[in-house]
Amino acid sequence: SLFLSVLLGLQPVLTDIFVPAMPAIHQEFAAASLMIQATMFGAMVAFGLGQLFWGALSDRLGRRPVLLWGLSLFVVSGLAGALALSIEALLLSRMVQGAALGASVVCARAMVRDLYETGEGAQVLARGLSGLGVIAIISPLLGGVLMDVMGWRANIVAIAIAGLIGLVMVWR
């Protein structure tokens, strides 16, 4: 249940920890508001499209290898975003991270389907989604504190660390 919550909870982590950093990113890069908004929009579009790719790949190669690759890409692209020197580089890293997130969500749901009958699977998924709800509540608060104390790059690193936690859980 914790495992499922972490894998599903990366989606609100990607978005909700990032939102408090957007004004500071806008200020640092002196970028157009549209470009700042694109860092969120691009991540979400890539997330949606990434699910199509990762879902088919996980059916062919298995859930664990796809999770390991997807979560690794999530972490690396997050670290790249934290080091970004331009809004374009940040946008690219966010899009890659969004696409990589698709592996986590698709595989988490597919594993529930693979391992449980319909009724039991619904209960397991409900528990996992409860954990996701807790993560969704905590993420913007954490993002605001990180932004105030350490600056916007800490928010991006925190997103990558959340992915690393998922990666370690899958690895073990």
C-alpha cells in the first residue's frame, strides 16, 4: 500500500511541489509568463503521452524493468532541471520528467490489475489512492517551505528525491 502510494503519489509531487517555485523561476530567468506556464503544461502533456509509451513497453518487457528505467529517468531529469541555466532547459527537463512519470503511474495500476482480483484490487487501489491524497496535501506545503528557505532549485531537487525514493523501493 505504501509502495503503491509512492508510485501514484509522484504525480502530485511533480506538480504541487513545483507550483510555489514558479514565481521565482519567472524572476530568475526573466521569461515570459507563457514559458513559465509551459513548464507545467509541458510536463502534464508529456505525462499523458508517456503513459501510452510506458504501458505498451511494460506489457512487453515487464513492470519492474520499465519502472526502473522510468524512475531513473525521472530522477535524472529532475536533477537536470535543478541545474538548468535557461527556461528552455528547465522546460525540456520538466517534459522529460513528465514523460518518465508515466511509467510510475501506468505500472502501479497495472500491477494492481496483475496481482489482484477485481474486488480486492479495488480495495488495494483505494488504499494507495488514500496515500496519494496525503502526498497531495503535503506537497504544496513542502514546496512553499522549500521555496522560502532554499529557493526554487530545492523544489526541483525535492521532486527528484521523491522519485529516488520510488526507485529504491522498486530496486529492493
